[in-house]
Amino acid sequence: MATLQPRKMFKKHTFSSNSKNNSSLFKTKNVTGSGNHALNQCSFSIHSENTSQSIIAESNLHSLRNYGSVLPVLVIEAISSEVSSRNAVSVKLSESGWVWLVCGRRVFVWKFKRSSLDRSSTCTCFELLLPPSDLSHKADLICLLENGSNQIPGLIATSPEGIVRYWPSIAYDGHSIETSVIDLQGQECFSLTNVQPLGCILGTTTSSLVHIAINSVDATNILVCRTLKVPQGMFLGLSRKVSSFIFGSTPASHSSESRSLIKVLKDASSNNETFVYVLSSSLLQKWIILSAHSEALLLEYDLDRSLRDAFLNFGVWNCETTHPNQLHIWQIDFEIRNENELLLFVAGLNSDVSSQLYYALVVISSVSNSARAPFQLKSFTCLKNYPVYYSHEEEEKLLNLKIVNIPEKNIAYVYSPYHVLCVQCKFEYDYVFTGFKSLVENDVLDVIDVRGKEDIILGAGVCDNTPILFTSKDGLVCLVSSENFTISAETGDVSLNDLECIGTDDDMETILFKAFSFFRKKENSKCQSIISEHVLKNSSLIDDAVMKVSSRLCNESPQSDPRWAEVDSSTTNLTIVSKLILDQLEEKLKVYESFIDFLRATKVWDILTVIVLNGVSLSTPFVLYEYLEKLVLALSLKRLNDDLADILNPAIKTLLEKREVEVSSRLTLQDVFYKDATRVNDLFPIIIELEEKEIVNSLALSKHVLHIILSICNIFVTSVQDVYKYRQKAIQLFNFSCTTSSDCSLWTTSLTSGGVGSCLLRQFEILVDYGINAKFSGKSVFVEESIQTKNAVNQNLVDLVDVILEGYVYQLNCLQKDTDKYRAFESVYDNERKRLIEPLIMTKQYERAVSLAEKYEEFDALIRVCEEIDNKDRLQRYMSEFSHKGFSDHLFKWYMKQGQFGKMLSTSSADLGDFLKDYKSLQWIHEIGTNRFGDASVSLKSLAHSVNNDIPKKRTLLSLGKLCAIANGEEIDTVREDFSELETLPLFS
């Protein structure tokens, strides 16, 4: 995505007064008196140097430029004062060129667009005092009432509590009338919408609507407030029935009290009638304002089910496996695009699949005002090229977006306080037959980032068909499309006039880089053309070229960092450098993720095969994904580096010395280490090596050594867990799965010398040996340390074992079952699982041991704990919970191995009979215990026939069998005949 970069030279604002340049409106400063502003206005001149649009920043497709005159002195002084803050300032702009800015209890109004008839070089800013309020005033609760001439407009403002104040002319602050809306019942006012000449519509946060009209009685203005009531008549019911017939069953409309108001808009495209659209959560209404005292609800429709179906039909989620109710839909903002046509911005989330949040632009039409013709979804544009990820903590930030609509164009702008998205919205929709059909390849064409230390967007609007922003740093700026930015009406393709050509001497790596460059610029047509003509036709070279590009993206030195250039630099500020390295790693990860997207989108991923690394053939996609995880590991280690520098910095220094790397005086050790992101895992064995040396050299300082051991556990657990978390997300994001045809040995589980898996196991052994077994110091931590220290050791042990075993599970899932390699690794997993959980049982940390044993199905550990604490109920629960995993058989074998036959036979499990079929010497006891005397008789007789040399034993078995037959109720003669052999046996052998 293109990002605006500041230009080195641009024109500065010049004010007519002696005020300082408006470099940052929120910069705290002392305001000296500029005269006594007794009137609610000030004048400011427009200088010729300000009328030109100087470029503030630019990208390939857009530029930000100064717009209009400099800000009024009153405004600059107000928002630069020590008492103001960004939260207390809001701005709105009108298409006619007026702007009003609210700061505390004051509102400033001025006109930034000059009329061709008004050739005066002086503009006037008006200041009004808003009604008192305990809550913050905002520009959305103010309407400027223009009369269509050059006369000074009036203004109506509402406080959040519902106090309405009206000024017939903003030139006279003292001439106003005031009233209160009495029907609010504690509701907070949310917005005020201009429906002149019929007044304004006030909306509350809970979707109550109030019509405020200005009546003139005997040359006196009166404010009249009426609450809009939703009718319950037959026509409204018909509207809902028709909506359900066309769109399918939808949830019943909730009362307004249960819905949050999103926006109220007047349809300015209708000249003869006044229509108002209201969006409350998913409920969309269309009202007609008949007069200052009369209105009617025309249409009402709940968009929820239609939007859910749209996300599924568009293919965001699999409609065959996803139920619409799994989705969480937010309605964020809407604007009127054309007559009877609305542009709605929404977001969708399926938390059962991933945390990725999808934005979408939806065009909704109402072809008439009849209840028989409800709203219809005309188009749907999902912003798949702009991935964001949802969290509850970030929800407000992710949904703080608003539309700037340009009806004549096939694009719309969506802005947050920090950036603007340029979005295409040219999609067709065939609801009945084919669903959504995309006419364009791109959705998000450009991302204009205005984020700065003191810069946010306070408001936006449209003037002369140009998007206008009001930023805290530069005031009014306009967003201008570059001259070489065009959109084809037929295909929706974006084109830039300057096309980079592929040279005849370019190798495959260079060609891939150029194609990737076009992909990053969202120039998909040019990217795909290069891939089709120069890449796919040379498939034998692709794997090697792809690996070279990926290695370069991960390991190249940051080009934007001057410290890597061959020039001297000043003394390094370590705090700044630390933040710089972190930013560089985050940027590498972002670019590398985009590279994976590029390979998948261009189908290059599908033809990748194998690559030879260090003499071993490996799956190319598998190695690419491994690099992705190592970038995550590098980021995690860097985040830990500042807090655990006493451990990580010496390890980094030792590693670079072993690599014989010379570190320039311009760089730090961390600079050089984190640059090679694909080799950061080499740090793990170095950490273990230094830890073992420290243990040997510091035996007397047990607390010091224990601190080191626990800190290293924290490093290993935190960094590897971060990789696992990303792995879960990436599996869904990139649809990645292990390739069973390749080796697929995960680097996080590698048991080779110096491998991450080997290091984790060695750290486990060190923690157990020092903290529990007292192998080094002769005194166990459990003898001499506090309860807090013991708990720290135990919890670190649990976390470390959890990380190790989770890695084993990942590795097993990456291997093809019923293969020798799978069986061999499964055996390693079974043995290690038992060994790793054993220390927790030994120290009677039963709950911790059980938590791991239940998660990883270590049945021996579960049985041991239940036996040691004598908890038969828990054992019975495991027999039921893990019945499909063979827990009962495992339990019986454990009892037999321990020689506890009595406990085994006393269990009430129905599986015991099947298990004992292979143990005839015990089977008959179980059958007697379950009153199956006939079966016991047969078993005893069979067992007796297997005994030949031990006559007493045989006689005993037959006697018992005869007794069981009698107990079973068989006839005496039949029993005597069946056991006639007993009479032939001698009494003594």
C-alpha cells in the first residue's frame, strides 16, 4: 500500500497577525493578548502565497495539499491554549464551503471557500458560546442554517443533555433563543441533521428522534420540539412482510431503545420533497418530512441477515460450512451516494475461523418510496486487500471510520483519525442466480497515512467534488489524485503512466522483485502480466529465485537507516536505536507477509516444489513459512531485549564473535544480530552455553543462579509461544498446511545439536536439576527458598513443558501417519511426555501436573495422581471422558503392571470384561463379581483344561467351575455330567 512521505521543502503558513506558524495546532504555548475580542468575530487576510496549494506529502496516486486560507487567529489561539485537548475539539465542513470548529464550550465558524462574487481579501471568523453542559460538546450537534444568499447564516446547537440554542445570525452571539427537549428521559444527544427549510432532526445515542422546527410568531422565533413516533399500522407491517419475502427471514426489529444510532442523513438529491434516512445498528429507515409539524415513516428494513449473506456469498467465508449466525457484523457509517442510493460501510468477523476483520462497502437502493419496494443490496465490495485483526481492546479504534463520498467517481474515501483509504466500489450483484461478481481486481487502491507525532484528522467533507480534511497539524488540506491516476470504467483497473520494463538481462530474482513491486502498489494487471510472460514460463528457475527473494527480504540491511550507509555518524542513542530495530523488524514482517500473499495471488505458490539447503531437499513453501516464523521470533526476542539485556546482550555478543562478524562503530550488536532474521534461533544454544558456565561459576550464589534460570525460561517460553500464536493465525491467513511429501521437520522441535527443541529440553533439565533435585548446589530450592520462589519454579516448569509438548503435537500433525518417521517421533513424544510431567508429580504439584496431563493425554500421570490423592470420582470421570482414547485399557494395564489386581477387579467399568478376555486367569473372578456364574463356569473349565501338570490346581479350578454352574441354577445331573472329569482326578498328586 502506498504511504504518503513528507517532502523536504514545502511552503509555510503565514498569518496576517504576529502569530507563529501553524506547525502544530495542539502544541502547548502561552497565548499573549491579541486585543480584547469583545465581538464574536475576527478578520484575517488571505495572502497570495497561501492561495496556492503547496504539497505537504504525496504518494504514487495522491497528494495532500494546503487548501483555502490560513486558519483564523481566534481558532489558532483557542486550540493552542493550555486547556484544550484533542478530545475537546471536533470539526465539520459543508459542501458550500463553511466550516465550524468546536473547542470546549465555544464554536468558531468561518467560510474557507471564496465566492467568485466576493472579491474581498478579508474573511470573518465568528465565535459563539454553546449551552452549558457537563459533557463534551461536538460539531455533530451543530447545524449551520444557510439562506442561499450572501447573507450571514444562522446556527442551531444542542448540548448532549438536550438544551437547544438558536442564533438567527452568527454575527450576533447575544441574540439567541433557547429551549430544552423534555422527552429525552436521560438520553444523550448524538447528532443534529439539517433538514431546512423544515428545521433539524435531533438523534440520541439510543435512536430516539426529535424534530426541531423554528416557527415565527409575530416576528418572534420559537423553537418547537416533537418526538418522532414509529407507526404500528398496516402499511408498516406490509413493508416488513415484503422485505422478508424478497430477502428471506430477518430478525425482528428491536425497539429503538435497544439500538445504537449510527447516523441520520437528509437526501439532498430530491428537490421537491424532504427525505431522511436513519441507520440504527442494522435497522435502516426512510422518513419523509412533510412539514415543520408532520412526518411519516416510509420504509423500514433490518439489514442484518442480508449483510451476513453478502459476506458469505462474496466468498469471505465458506458459505457451505459457515452459518450466518456465526458472523459478527458492525454497521459503521453511511452516506447518500445518488438519488435513492446509499453507500454503507460495514465490518464482518468470524471469530470461529480467525481474528481477521473484513471491511466492506455496500450500495443499497430504494427504487421508490412505496412499502412494496423495500431496500435492496445493489453492490458489495469487500476490502480483502486491507487486512486488519480484531481484538476487544482495539474495537473502538477499528470501528472509528467515516466515509467521504464522491458520487461522480467509482471510488470512495474512508478515513480514521490517522489515515485515509481510497476504495473502489464498482461491483455488480445478481442476488438470485450468481451472487456477487467482481468487476475489478483492486479494492483498496491507496492508503494515505497522515499519522504524525501531533497530527490526526479532526473532520472531513467534500467541496467542489474534492475531499477536504481538517488535520490538527496543517488545518484544512485537500486530497488530490495524481495526474497519472486513472480508473478504467470498464474494468476498474488502476494504471500508472510510467511502466517499468523488464530488461533482457534481468534474472528471475530481479523479475520477481519487479512483479512484487507492482503487487505492493496494487497494480495487479501489470504484476500478473510479468508473472505470466516471464515467470510461469520458466518454472524450473522459480524455486531458487523465490528463496533468494525471501532471504533478501528477511536478512537485508534496512536501506532507510543511514547508520548502515558507508558514512560516519554521530554517537548512537540506544533508546532510539532500540525502537528503530523494532520498527525495522515489524516492517520486514509486514513486507514478507505481503510477499507470501503475492506468491499465492499470482499462483506462483502452486508450482513451487523443493529447494536444496545444506544438502537436504526441503519443500519450498515449508521453508518460506519457516522464515516467516523466524521473523516473529526475532520480533519477540527484540521486545524482551531491553528488560532482559543482562542475558540477551552477552549472548548476542558471543554469537557474533563465533560468527567472526565485525561490527561497525556506527552500529550496535543488536543491529547486526537482528538484521539476519532467519538465523535468530542460533541464539538459543548460546544462551544455554552461557547459563551452564554461570551455574558452574556461581554455585554459592543460589538466588543469583535461580534468577538467571527463571529469566531464561521466560525468554524461551515467551518467544516460542509468540511463534505458536502466529502459527495458528498464519495457518488460517495463508491456508498453510505441512507438505507430507517433504521432510517437514519443524525448526521449533528440532532435536539436533543446537536445535530449538534440544535447547528447550536442556533448559527443562537445568530447571529440574537446580530447582528440584539439587544436583548442583546440594540444596534444593524447595528446601531453602520461600513459597513465592517455589511457585515461580513450578509455574516456569509448567510453562516450559507446555511449550515443549505443544511443539511435539505440531510436529506430529505435520507428519504422515502410518509411516516409520511418524511412529518413531510418536514414540519419542510418548517417552518425553511422561518424563516432562514426572517432576511435578514428584513434588506433589498435582493440579499443575493434571493440567498438562489432561491437555496432552498422559494417562499414566492422571492415574498416578488419582491413586496418590485417592480420588476415585476423578478416575471414573477420566474413564468416561477419554473412553474413545482407550483410557480404561490403559488403566487396567497399569493396575496389572503394579500388581494391583484387586483394585482393577473392583472397578465398575463395562470395558473390564473385554479387557480380561486376554487374561483368562482373572476373567472368571470378574464374571463371578458381576454375577455371571454361567460365564465364570465356562471360563474356569477352559482354564482347567489348559493345566496338565498341576493336578491340585486343575482339580481346584474344576471344583470352582462346578460350584459356579450350580450357582447359575443348572440341573445337578447336567452339572455332574459336565464335570465328570473331576471324579477321575486323584485326590493327591
